[in-house]
Amino acid sequence: MKYTFKKNIDINEYNDFIKQTPVLSFMQQPNWANVKDNWKSLRPGLYENGVLVGVCLLLIRTLSKGITMGYVPRGYILDFKNKQHLEEFTKGIKTLALEEHCYMVKIDPNFCFHETSILKFEKNEDINIPITLSKNNQQFHQNLLSLKYHHKGYPKSIIKTLQPRYQMMIPLIDNNLKPLTEEQVLKSFKKRIRSYLGKFHKKRGVFYEHTKDTSKLDEFMDILSSTESRQGIHLRNKEYFKKIMEEFDAVLFFGKLDLNIYLEFLKQNGEQTEEIENLIKEGNDILTLSAALVIMPFNENIRISEYLYAGNRLLFHKLQISIGLVYDICKYSIEQNCSYCNLGGIDGNLTDHLSTYKSRFNSIVMEYAGEYDLIIKKGLYYPIDLLLPILKKGYHLIRK
């Protein structure tokens, strides 16, 4: 076999390859480099007898003069079972890393150690679920270890790794990998939230919209800023989200309330109307209460929609509009032939508020393999590896 490693392959050839990969993260699309434009990026590729067999999006960050680190988010994209391909690709990455002054290259591959229904954790119930991201995981893991990749262990905290090791996904396929209908997905949710969806919302004036129009980002940012203020956090600015919408097949989802319809409902049922009447007097007819930004998948096999950022106003909380928003995203994802709707990262102890909220949809808990470091310069790696978690500011630098 003749192997050739190229430092930066043609973007169209890269896209043609990743489109056929079984599972793909948007962070391995070349577009991600345009969003993370504070990192240098390369698209290395491995050829076997002239045929492309492995690629990745390699991001490179300067830490100080003459010292950089490489990062491959949710990559490589190759057959991890094929140890020869993995070995040849690793050789190429090492050579490339030395050229780019990287003291190490960190990867967090797009495979899982475990896929488990949340009901197994909550009630010890055995539920048949699709198994797609954890097949052959031990072979993948051992092949990486045998090539001297340093596995960073099994942290559960969402902040201990660059990408969350634990995520919750709503399955849109059954355990035979056949697509589910909207009704089947709805039926899979916990009973206590199903009652809010459909007639309950319609009678009260709740409705949902989605758009790819970047001019609607101001509306999205308004909801996001409400969440940031309430939780004391800072997410991203408008320009960042605009980049995502320009670079990806990204969709804004909104959950809204028609105040006049809701007012009539409250009057008919003898409930308090003062709050809603005041809002109408202020010139409000439609109020946006929930919003999310979702990236739709690029590949053609196991397709995962990514519920990336979301926010809510704490008005009329009993309407549970955010639950309907997630269901609306699921319905759209079904139309786009998705296998999962990824609700995003959670803490591995399953006790954080994100886990509590996302468990309402009887989601699957995906425990990813985590981070593997390919050490290029041992003399730098171990001191930096020791100091980065201590120097929080430094660790935050490479998360950006």
C-alpha cells in the first residue's frame, strides 16, 4: 500500500468525503474554521493508493511566542477500526504539528463509550434504543492508546473538557434505525409534558416559527440576553451567531404568544388578566418567549441536528413554551431526515438543571470517549498540562 499525506486538501474534495461519513459533527466541517477565525486552520488528508481515506479539520492556537496547540474537535474523520489508516494519519499529523510548532494535538473523537436511556438512570428501566455512536468503541479506544495517544480520563464535569463528554439526544429513529413519525416522537416524551403540546398551546395562543433570515437575530439576541441576565452568564455576541448562520444550514426557532388570544382564554376561564392587559396597553400583541439556534447536518447517513444555543423569558412560565419549541425543532429535524436532535451538553452526574430539563424528553445520554492528546514535545506538554487547569484564564483561552 502506498500512503500519501497532504497538509491542506481542496475544500470540495474534503466536503465530498465528509458528506459520506457515517456520523459527522458540524465542528469538522470546513465552515467551522470560518466561525473560529481566531484559530489557524488546516484540512489534512490521507490517501491510500491515491484514494482519500481520512481527513480532519485541524485548528491551531498560539499560546505564546513559538508555542501552539493543535485541536481536532469531534475528529478525526476516518475508520478508527483500521489501525493502519489511523497510524499513517497520526504520522502525518505529527509531522504537520512539528511544522506548526504544536507541543501537542488534542482530539475528542466523535464516538461514545455508552449510549443509555435516561430512564435507565432514573428508574433502572431497560429501554430499547438505537445504538449508533458506541459501536466498536473499545477497538477505537485501544487503537488510539496503542499509537501513544494519551487518554485524559473520564471527567463528568461539563467544564473539564473542551467539548462536553455527556450530551443528551432525542432519538428520531427506533432501535432498528427506522425513522419515527412526529406522533411517535411525541409519545416518547414524558407524560407530564405531552399534555402541554398541541391543543393546550393552541387554545392559549402559543405558536411557533422558524427562519433562516439573519435579520431575525436581534429577536434571538433579545431572548438570549434575558437568559444571560437571569443566570449571570455571557454566551456569544450577535456577530458570532451571524457567522454561524452564514456558514451553516442554521435555523432560528421561536416560541411566541398571541396576547389577545391568551387574554380571551383567561377571561373565559375566570383567571387574572392584569399582567397581560398591561402588556397589550404597552403596544404588545405578539410576545416572543423562547428561542433557539439549531444547526442542521451536512452528511447523508446518521444525521444529527444540533440545538446549539437557546434562551427563554420567564413570563407565563406555566405555559411551558420552551417544551413546545423543542418539539417543533424535532418535527423540523424529522423533515430533514435526522436521526437525532442533540440537546447539547450536560453534567455527567445528571444533577444539573440542564439534565433535569432535557430528561423530560426521555433523551438518550451519550457519554463520549473524551479527549486524547497526541504529545509532540514532552518537555512542554507535561508542565503545560499541569498548569492549564490551574490557570483558569489560560484554559478559558483555548475554549474560545
